[in-house]
Amino acid sequence: MEQKAGIEIENFSDNFEVLPRINFFQDFTREASTAKTRVWLRAMYVQHKDAMIMVEPTLSDAASRGLDVRVVADSISLNAINEVPSYLAKVGKLAIQRKETQEMFERLTKGGVKVSITNEPTGKSKLIPYVGRSHIKMTVVDDVCYIGGSNWTDVRAKDFMVKITNPKLVEKISPYFEMFDGKKPTQDIVDKLDDETTLLIDSGVEGKSIIYGKAIELVKNEQKRIVYVSQLIPEGEMLDELISAKNRGVDIEIIVPKMSEIKDPQIYAVNRLAQKRMIKDGKRIPITYLPFFVHAKALIGSSHCIVGSHNFSETGVKWGTEEIALESSNGILLDNLRNFIQDLKQK
């Protein structure tokens, strides 16, 4: 136990397992099926697709056993199909997807699950669906917690969640689910969980992000190697700092999805604009485009990492999205992330 600024900070050992999206769905379902007290699920997209079809019976069963079962989804869940937002939800496939998701929420509610829908679209968000969204992905089952980038939709995207099993760590993290259960965060959070790992939460103020600031700081301080993984090509200050790091001899690897794999027109447009600006401004840096939809979010240095829901995008910061991340120097987590990235590149 270490003393810092009058506060005792204890290191809590954990396996920090990095679970690919489908493995996360399966693992969560197993954990929830034997839960004793609580099953809490939160994501930006919670829709009647592969993942929720798998887990809905388990959630209903847990509620019937008297457990505290909660589902928190952003309102965009009812205005999108396959994680592509649109407010034309009264026609075609969108109407079907919306109806199926609404009916699922109604079944869960009738079965005793507390369902909360956050951030109903208003003003600017009616024109730009991503403005003011809750992008937080966090689930809790008893003394187990998962944090990462996975939505509760289909299994197409390449993504992961970090599984935390140390009860003391989960005890520190889980109150934030309750604090923001169905409500917008009122302040940014920087909570040092132990001497290696800090929990970061963005409250969703347009143009402000604690997580993005920490990511910039990581790149500025790195002297050896940086791996950047996101669905969004780096832009703005992040791109400038990555180029600066490359120029001082840091090995830079940027991994994003191939443009043809991006089905969301807004994300496609943001990436295409980033590409054009790089060419126009002469800001060149090697980028690896993988032949599938990468939805994972990770910034990995030689001794520190940031993982969670944040895409490390300046555009996303301007949109004012609520985000969650872990900033950590834990060696186990770093090794597990590197193994995940290696497996991702070999697919």
C-alpha cells in the first residue's frame, strides 16, 4: 500500500482479460446466468440483434429471481439499424428494427428489468445524430465489471471489452453506473482506482474531453512505440502529436478499418475528410487499413495504455459525447491488449 497526498492507494491485482466482442457476449451471459445480486448493462446501442437475442432470456430470468437487473441505452438505439443512425425510423428496415427493439424493451420491463433510455434527441442532435450521445459501454454482474467499446447489437464488428474480476476494483467502479443510471453525467470523473489504473469518464460537454486530453498526453510522453486502434483516422491535435512522435523516433502503428467496411455515412465522411486534410496539409503517416470493420478503441504505449469507448477523435469531442475509459500501466492489461491486436491483424 502506497501513501500519496495523504491518501492510501492499494494495488489490486486483476487478470484484465481482453474479450473480443462475441466472447464478451458469451462471457457476460454465463456470468449473468449465475448472478446472485445484480446484472447491469449499458451501451450506446442496445438493439434487438444477435447479442440481445442471446442475452434477453438470461436478463429476464435474473429479474424473475429477484435480482437488480438494469438496461441503459442511448435513445439512438431506437433510431438506427446495424449501428448506423437515422431519424427516418418510420420506414422500411428502420421501422422494423425500431419496432423489434421497442418490443424487446417492453418485454424486459414487464419481466422486472429496469430499462432506461437516455439523451432523447433535441436541437442540434436531430440534425447530427451523434451530437450529445452517451457512448459509454459498461456492464456489471455481481463482482465482475466489463469496460470497453462493444455495443449490444450484432457480432460483425471487431471489438473488445476488458473484464475486471477483482471485487475491490469493481466496488470502486460500479457506483458510477448507479450515479449515471438513466441520467447524463454532471461532471467529468478522474478516479485513481489503484497505483496503476485510473477510471476516466467524460460528461459529454461539447469541445471538452478528459479522455482525449489524457490520450494526447500519452502520445507526447511516449519515447518508444505507440499503437493507435480506432474506427476513426487520427485528426487534429492527435494527428499532429503522432507525427511529432514519429519524427522523434517513436515507432507508430495506426490501425483502422478499410473505408469500404464503414457503413455509417457520418463516420465514412469524417474519415474521408481526415484523409483529404492529411494530403492537403502534407501530414503523412503510415496507416494500416484492415479488411473488416474495426470498432475497437485502444491507445497503447510502451508502458501505458488507454482503453474504453473513446475513439480518440477530435470530431467526437466536438460532438460532446459521454465516454468511459481506463488509463493504466498494468503489465497484464498491456500484454493482453498487444495479444488482441496481434490476433486482430492476423484475421
